[in-house]
Amino acid sequence: MHLPAILPWGAAEGFSKQMLLVLLSVAIIATFFVLAARKQQLVPGKLQFAGEAAYGFVRNGIAKDIIGGRDFIKYVPLLFSLFFFILVNNIYGAIPLIQLPTFSHVGGAYVLAGLVYFTWIAIGVKKNGLRYFKLATVPSGVPWFILPIVIPIEIISNFLVRPVTHSLRLFATMLAGHLIVMIAGSGIEYLVMQENVLLKGTSVLVLAGAIAMYMLEALIMVLQAYVFTLLTAIYIEGALHADSH
Amino acid sequence: MNQLIISAATEGEVNPLMPNLWEMGVVLVGFLILLFIVVKFVVPMFEKTFAERAEAIEGGIAKAEKAQAEASAALEEYKQQLTDARTEANRIREEARAEGAQILADLKEKAAAESARITAQAHAQIESERQAAVVSLRSEVGTLATTLAGRIVGESLNDDERAARVVDRFLADLESQNAGAAK
């Protein structure tokens, strides 16, 4: 089911299959969108239309709807890159022979969540100055005697928990999906090898379950790419409009 | 099964939350390359296409709206001109009628005046001729009477023959005189 790892699996050093897939995803995305965008026809062809639909989905469906205003376009490249980078890397997990969602290795999720974390903090500080940290942690309209409780909660939820959940959500769903498919595959293998015919027959049930899980996984792969990008857009929007929250 | 056990055995000691630094590096570099390509090429090209398309569509709509506005303005103008022309025609017709009537009245008046003038002139002429005739008759009758009387007195009135001659001569003179005057 798997392509073998190129160099020692899970090793601290060496070039792994996961790394190859990450770089391949960059090549796939860049090639596809550069080809699609290159012609710039007013009446698009099929490729250009597909590219524009994909681009428009992130541009209008996420960036414009969540961030809005006139300067949402500034954040479109980041959101666009995040969405398709995560999408392609997740979908690897649904492709036979490849079958490795690269974010089932936690490092990539940390990197992207970290980038987003520093990005929205930088946006908030640039927009509001150092006052941003006060705006982000002291909610307006809260009675003063609740503030001692609210402020620590806000600090923890905004600045400590947020990047962790942001990265682990992606990583955990991908790892879990990967494990489920893998366990189902091993289970089928195990059941088929049983002597008992009835027991052997139950492998069909596992197969049906595995296919259903595979479909669910495929959905979750797309969904997690969307959720990660959407949350990024929400964080950026929150940083931009900290004074109205 | 063996595979699972082996992977569980090898990965069992590895905390899945501990990242592989090399993988992190590859993801970071790969993502930044992608971001660079997107910032540099993909987004500008798509945005340019979108802008051009929006401009083309909006330009087309604006052009169509302008053409429609122009057309309706022209229609309005033509209608206005038509109305103006009708009004003008009516006005001219009315004027012509009034003018015609005026001219007719003037002519009538002028004709009446002319006829009155001619009549008056004729009257005056007749009157003056009559006066002249009266005057000349009066003077001529006097002269005639005087001449006749002188002639009569100069000849013997006893002699019938002579008297008749005198009268004849007088008449002949008168006639010749008349003929001379006629000449």
C-alpha cells in the first residue's frame, strides 16, 4: 500500500518520503496556477477557468468574506498558499501508493501555525501599535470586577492556546485518518488470513467500513485545509479590527 | 500485521507531538517558495485578469447605457422638434389666414377708397367742365348777342331780304367760327 520511505523512516536526519511530497506539492501547485493564470484571457479557457474558480474560492469565499474591506487583497496570497498547500498535502493521504498526508507529521503543522501566529500578531501590532496587546486581552464592556478573571483567560486563549489548537487540529485529524485507514488495512489483512471461513468473511465488513472511512477522510482532508485557512483569516481579521472587538 | 507491530514498536518510543526538525525545515522552505511564487506571479496575474474583465464588462455596460441615454435623448429631441414643427406650422397657418384676411380687408378698403376717389374726381371734373361750359357759354352768349344785335342794328331791319341775309351770314360766321374753334 505504501511507497517505501526513501531514507530511514522517522529518522532524525535524512531525506524522507514526507519531505519529497512537500516539495512535490509546491511544484504541483505552482505549476498548475502559473499555467492557469498565464494566459490572462478575458474569456477563460478550461484550465484558466478552473484556476480562477480555485483562486476565487479563497479570494472571495475566505479572504473577502472574512477580512473584507479594501485591503483584504493583501492577505489573499498567504491564505491562498495556505489553503492549496494544505489541501494538496492532505489529499496525498487519499491517493493510492502515496497515501501519506504530510501533516500527519506534526512538524509541518507547527511551522504553518507558527507562521500564521507571528503574522497576525505582527498585523495587530502594525495596525494598533503596542496597544494591540491590551485590545486583544482586555475586552470592552466587561465589568471591572470580572476583568481579573477575563484577562488571563483571554491571554491564554488568544496567545497560548490558539497556535497550539491551530496546528494540532490539522495534525491530529490527518494522523487519525492515516491511522484509521492503516488499521483498517491491517485488520483486513489479518482477517483474510484466518483459517475460519466465517471469520474470514467478516473482512468484507471491515472493507466496507474502511471504504466509508476513506471517504470520510477525503472529506476531512479538504475540510481541514478550509478550516485552517478560515481560522487564519479570522485571526487576521481579529488583529486588523482589534479595537472593535 | 507484522508491519503494524513493527511500526508500533519503532514509533512507540517516539512522541508524535515532537516534530522532526528536518521536516519542519522542508515544510518552511517549501511553503515560503510557494508563497513567493504566489505573491510574485499567481495573484498578480489573476488579479490583473479579474480587473481587466471587470473593466471590460463595466465598460461595455457603461457604453450601452450611454448609447441608450443618447438614443432616448435623440428621441426626445426629435419628439420635441416634431411638436415644435407642428406648433410652428399651426402658427404659420393661423398667421397666413389672418394675413390673408388682413390683405383682403385692405384690398377691399383700398378698392373702396379708389372707387370713391375716382367718383369724386369724376364729379369734380364734371363740375369743373360744367362750370367752364357755363362760363364760356355765358361769355359767348353775351358776345353773340352783342354781335347779333350790332349786326342787326347796322343793317336795315325793314328789308326782309336783308334781314334774312344778315341772319344767314351770322349763322354762317358762327358755323365757320365753330369750325375754326373745333380745329
